[in-house]
Amino acid sequence: MNTALINKVDNHLNLIGHISAREAMSEYQIISLRDIIYKLRKRGRIITTEQRVNPITLKKYVRYRSA
């Protein structure tokens, strides 16, 4: 996994406080956000997982929040 991508997500969490897979894909061309979150957690970063539902499509998705 590219360290630059991990750092981009880390910086995004510092600035915005949360990220979803859709945001990661559109802003950083990241296909597997889950892998990056796993690596950040291994580094000691505290990140919570929030299950959400899109109010328009009613599809479930996950938003990761910086704790």
C-alpha cells in the first residue's frame, strides 16, 4: 500500500474529521479505504466506524471518524 495514500487519508481525518469510501474514491482515487483505515489503526490512530444509510437511495455505507 502506498504510504502517500495513507498519509492523505490521515490528513483528511485531521482536517475534516471523517471520510467515507465514496469520498476516498472521488478525492484520492482510493479503492480500498478499509485497508488504509486498518493500517492507520495499527499505527495507533483511534478511528470509529459509523454505519449510515443514504436518505435518498436507502443504501448502507460506512463513515470513518477520527476520535
